[in-house]
Amino acid sequence: MSIVLKSAKVIDAESKYHGTKQDILIIKGKISKISKSIPSGRYKEINIDGLHVSKGWFDSSVSFGEPGYEERETIENGGLIAGKSGFTNILLNPNTKPVIDTQADVSFIRSKSDKLVTNIHPIGAFTLSSKSQELAELKDMQESGAVGFYDFKKPITNPNLLKTALLYSQTFNGLLMSFPQDQYLSKDGVINEGFVSTSYGIKGIPSLSEETQLIRDIKILEYTGGKLHIPTISCKSSVDLIRQAKDKGLNITCSVAIHNLLFNEDKLKDFDTRYKVLPPLRTELDRKALIKGVEDGTIDMVTSDHSPIDIDNKKMDIDNAKYGTIGLESFFGALLKIFDLEKTIKILTSGKSRFGIKDYDIEEGSPSSISLFSISNQYIFSKSNIFSKSKNSAFLGTKMKGRPLGIIVGEKFLIND
């Protein structure tokens, strides 16, 4: 199908079209022409008031549920939500039942998602069943399409496993991911260890837990070489450690979850389990340090850390509720509360190359990988904005602006109603 986008304002600081309104003609999955005016003729016309476009958005940490937790989210509906939320590419975490830890498991994810508009890239587990005891089939999973290896939200407790994996992964250029939390320092913790946890008598997770694990991982990386990604850091000390590691020339990257940029531990004063996330919401000092880390490039990616949880496991007491919030639908609007439009789009379009995913610019002859959005008036994010099966959003009631309108990927497209 051939499509022409009418009067689309291009947002891409590195593009010669940045800040200009253009008609964009897409034929057979490629951008055929970009011009001030292209007659619609026989082409399908997409003409939306206030239309903005950028190259495709990317999210480095998304969870669904299938297989095993389909009541939380399915691959089909989750992929649809990602497309409606403006994402052309997402990484899918292996926290399913069974855990994605074999070549066959990775192939299952790819086959279930191959007809979706959004490209879903599986992450394989780091260890078998994510139990931190024995390495999973890393090379085999990569050959089947896994773009990295991660025991989702579980630390690698055995440092020798990380050492061995970093050495082994260099033989096939694999990317390892290590969750920065010492399980002994954080044991039974529920929220950030600090003023709120002490005031209310809730067991806390100290930032020391994250710092200690990160120091260990960086020292091992320095010893072995290899590639390491640290998902969802949450405190100032971690920003400082990552900055120092990069200054040493280590091959390390990191991400932060959007909720850790927008909220702090004060949200837990009312024991609202929507704000029970891992790593936990930290202090205001940590939040500001994380934002600075994004601004100066120390933090490489911001993620929605989308984690659907069914109501039976979320709407309960603070000690027993599961960690996590959904975030795909609210990601764009939440970013715009913190950063200007140009920085927001840079954040949303960064990170693909780290995982070996091709990135395509908006230029003539380029394969189409385009996110569509508008800069709307302010609105209150509500349940009517959520299309995920699970509704556990920490962003409900948050004033936002900006709405995703859909995506075009190759010859497939998804435009919101």
C-alpha cells in the first residue's frame, strides 16, 4: 500500500527537514518522496491536524505476560498497545512462565509477533529459569533473535557467573544485562529505605544495595571486557558510578525508568501500590540526579519499564502487592512533563544500535520506520487512555500533554482512531 502523510512536521534535530512541515510519500515500505506538496492521487492519505513525525520510537524494557501470564497481557494485544503508543521497536523481557531461556522460547516470541506492526525483539534470560545458578543458552538464543540477556529484576548473585558470561559472550558479541540490586542488602524491602519507610515502619530497599551491586559489576567488566547494560538505575550514586566507568572507556550503558524521573518516594505516603515499583522510587535528590544524567548523556536510555500486573496481585496491601506499573500509553506525555519536545524525541529514538537494531532516518530512499504524534493541549491521564489488559498505572491522574497517533513500519501501519 502507498501512503502520503500530509503536512507532517518533522522532529529530528539531525535531519535537514527538522522543524519543517512536509508531505511524505511511502511506496512499498520505503520513503519515496519528501516535499512541501505531494498530490494524494491514488495514494492513501493521512491528514491529521497538528501531525508531527519522527523516526521510530524505541523502548528498551517492556513486559507482557504471554506465555504463562496471559491474564496480565498477551503478545498480540501488547504489540498493538506499543504501536498505538508510538513505538516501532520494543525489547520484550523474558519474565514469563516458563522463562524465555532457550532457542525454542525465543522462536516462539518471534513467531507470535511477526504479523504485528511494532517490531518485538526478545530478550533471553541470563541464567536458566532466571535462578542465577547456571547460564542459559546464550549463543543459541542470539542466533534465534535474542538481542540481549537479562534475568528481569533479579540480580546475578554469583559474581563468577557474570565473569564467565562476559568472557564467553565476547565470542559472539553478546550483550549482557545485570539488574543492580544486592539481594542481601535489599532482602524483604518494599520501598526506598529513607524517611518514608522509617516514618511508616516499612522495610526499605537502600540505595546502598544498588550501589554495591553496580560497583561489583563494573569491577568485573573492567577485568573481563565485554558489553554490559545496566537496566533501570534509580539513585545518584549509580549515575556517578556509570559516569566514572564510561570515563575509563568501559563498554557499559544504562537506562532509567520514566517513573523514577517523574516521581519520588513521597508517592508512597498513602501506601498506594500503583507506586510500588522496582527499583523503588527514591528521594528528590536522586530524581534530580537521574534527570541530569539523562540530560548529559550518562544515562543512555529512558524506558517505560512497562510491567502489567493483574488486579489480584496489585490492588492489595503494600507488603504483598507485586512490583510494577504499566507505562507505554503514558510514556510520551510523561517525558514531555520533564523535557522539551526535541529532547523528548531524542530520548524516544535513542538506544536501538546498542541492541543491534537498525535505525532509519526520515529521508528519501530510507525504509519507513516512523512514529506519528501530536502536541495537544493538556489533559489528565485517565483509564480511558489505557488499552492494556492490566490497568496498574502510576500515571493515572497526572496532567500531561502530547499524544501518540500511531506508527508506520515498512508496508504496515497503525493509526489511532
